[in-house]
Amino acid sequence: MRTLSSSSRSVRPLAATLLLGGALMAAEAPAPAAHAIPRMAVATFGDGAGGVYVRPGVAHRIVRPQRRIRARAARSGTLLRPRALLRSASAPMPIDADVWARLRHCESGGRYDIDTGNGFYGAYQFVLSTWRGLGYPGMPHHAPPAMQDEAARKLQARSGWGQWPACSRRIGAR
């Protein structure tokens, strides 16, 4: 027959393991989604005295029900970054001559011969390496307007509107 002291020695490690496992499982419980929590609950902060106050202007920055977290591949592994939901209701803007004219006006004031001195050339503000990567000779601002227009269309078809981030947003192209 076992004595009480010998059985308590074998029960203690088992009980400690079970308690630790339960605590770890409780700590890993999934948190509710941000859109499921009321804005006021998310924007409340303790004031140290047991009371709670809401910082004005914080709730709209914390809760973003229109955003969704999606995994994205990166060099350092998989990163989770918020990405805006795609808007299927709005159709993409048709690419016509007016869009290119507005882009030219935004980028360079519509001037094909502009050399701003900051490494960007021509009506669409090409970088020299991009211009050469598209297969065009010489400098972009020395090329005829038809060649610059062709290069811009080729670049947009290959890489999208992100080549002109500010102006494409401003004119509503993306």
C-alpha cells in the first residue's frame, strides 16, 4: 500500500502539467473579429484608477470593418497585412485618349520635352531605366510624342497604373 507522501509526489507534476496546458489553451483562444466588437469597446482605455474613458478620434482608426487581413508572400516569409476589399460595384475606367491627356497634364503639365532635373523625363515622367527596359533608344524627352504615348501604353499594359501612383489616383484611373 502506498503512503500519502509517495502518491502526492507523482500527482504534483501531472497536476502542474494539466494546469499549465489549460492556461496555454485559454491564452490561445481566438479573439473576436474587430467588426464584431462595438467601436466604443475597442476605443476604451484604462485610466489607471479603475475607470474607463474614450479617446476622441481613435475609434474610427481602430475598427475598420471594410478591411480584411490577408496573407501575402514576402521575402521574410508570410506577412499579414491589411488589404482593402475589392469593390466589384465600380467598373474600371475605360482607357481612352482623355485619360492619357489628363495623365500627361498631371505628370508634366502636358509637355513632352520636359526634363525636370530629378531623373524623370518626358510627358509621362519616365525613369531612364524604365524607358530602356521598354526597348526605346535615347532619352524619353527627346522622343517624339507618338513614341512616348506608345511607351506609356505599353508600360501601363505591362505594369498597371501603379507606375503613376499619385496622378492615376487623382484622375480616377485606379
